[in-house]
Amino acid sequence: MFRLLTALALLAVASPCFAEDKKPDKLVPTEIASGELMLFDCETLFGWTTEGETTVKDGWMVLGGTKATTATCTTAFPASFVKIQLDFPADLPETKRPRISLTAKYANTNKLGNGLTALALDGDLLRVIIRVPAGTTVRVGRLSAMPATKDKPLFTGKNLDGWKVNAADPKRMASKWEVTKDGELSVKNGPGDLVTEKEFSNFVLQFECKTLGKALNSGFFFRCIPGQYQNGYEAQIQNAFEGEDRTKPKDYGTGAIYRRIAARKVVSNDNEWFTMTVVADGKHIATWVNGYQAVDWLDDRKESENPRQGYRAAKGPISIQGHDPTTDILFRNLRIAELPSEKKEKKD
């Protein structure tokens, strides 16, 4: 049976003009902890492709004007819900109100009114597309989604079932891995590597992390070459930045794809729990930290079995890095949802 995705719209009323004092909603701490993601950061068009007339003003994505306008989110993933906040003149005719398409292959469209649609999905990917007709202007504020990872744990919180210590390099097995009384995964000392027994290629990975020290270093490796030591893409954990400028991360920054692309801003802090999301969908890799998108990257290198030398599409273990003797880090709520493979999408 198809699974229904719902869209919630908060529509502006009262005035034919946009309310200047109206501010878009943002994620609250409980939503951040649950893994909800801001698809629009209320600052830039990062993570979107657009055609027509699009700007960002006062925290809103302003779409349309004299030209027909389309804004497309670059990341697609299975989602349990999408929340959308719209603001447009109250006297705008129904026929000129924008259309929000939550699109996925082989999905049926269900009209919700006010130009909004929802889709019935059967395990396929969701992508948000906003279409505004010529002669219409709309503001988009809160636009968030919850990836469907909640019931797909990668770590039991009781033991290390499904994981094993990487013994490929006996000289790099200093890390100590334990499950705390609170159900957290503790890693101390390093170097070391804890790998999943199962292999993954395309996925949405979410977890919470707490670094128990200043500028501690770790990371999640993925699409690793089986049997080798940390030879894969690395989603970096490193909360340090230059001076007071969070847009200048040290060592690529938390949320970066290490040695490939830096995080555009460090939003997490040491000694505080933060959430992190990694979406690997073919050549497209995106990350979020505390619901804020840090990376939107397309690996356009020539395909290679070795991810250090080119684009690797093949499955591999996911691993957690114990970086060095100062390592003292906690993880919890590790969960993962697999995405369709590129070969499957082409065949379909």
C-alpha cells in the first residue's frame, strides 16, 4: 500500500502586501534533536537550483515576479513529512497561487488546496519543487523535512552487534569502544576504526554526537573499500574554526567531506550534543549539522574503485573513526535508511 506524505502550509492573511514584521519559523531544539532538516536555511539559496526570479530577503525565499519561476531542492530522500510556510498577498486569486510539488517517481499526486500537493509514495525518493506562475510573487519561509530513518537503527544502544573493530592495520587499533549505561557509544583513544558488518552505497545516515574536549577530531567513513583501513569518503567531525568566524572552519569543519569540500559554516559546539545527517545519493552528497545544511556536493571525478582517486559508487562498510590519543567522543541514536541504487533507477 502507498504511504501518504503530508504537507502542512501556514498561509499569510490580513493584507494584500507581505507583512514586513513577519518572520519565518525556524527549527526548535526538540526538532533538531529528532533529526529534522531545514531544506531552506533562511539565509541563502544553498541547496537549491532555480529558474526565473529568486532572491532571499529578511529570511524569506522570494519567488516570482514578471517571470514564471521554479525552485528545486537538490537533495531527494525518503521523508516522513514536509513542513512548508508560505506568505503571499491575501487577495491573490486562487489560480495564481503557487504550486508546491513534492515529487517522486511513480507517485500519485493528491491536491490539498491552496496550490499544495502531497504524494503517495512506495519507498521512492521525495524531492521538493516550488513552481510560481508569471505575474505572481510568493515568499517561502520554513521549509523542513524529516528523513524516514526513525525505525532503522544502526546501533542498538545495548551492545556492538552489527559492528566490528577494523583489524586491517594492527598498528591502528588503540581505540577503546564501549556502550555506556545510558546507551551511548563511547570511543576513547586512537587511532582506531569501528566498522559495520553490513555494506551501504546510497543512504541517509543520522546520528547525535558529543565531543568531550576542545577541537576533538573524528568522522564517519562510508563507501569504504572492504578490508582496508578508512579508505572511503569521510564526513568530518571537527568543531573548531578561525577566531570568531564560523564560516572559516579548521580542518574542513564538522559536516565537511574531508579533503573534498569544507563545511560552509561550523554550527556545532564541543561538549554539546549535536545532530548530523549524511545523504549519499550517487554522485550527490549532502550533509546537515543541527538541521543546517553544511555541504551540497557533486563528486564529478572520474569513476574509480578507490575513493581517494575518484568517484566510488560501490557499496562498502560505514566506519567511525577513533582519531588519536585525545579522542573522547560519544554517539547515540545512530540510524540509516537505504536509498535506491543508481543501477536500479536506470533499469526502472
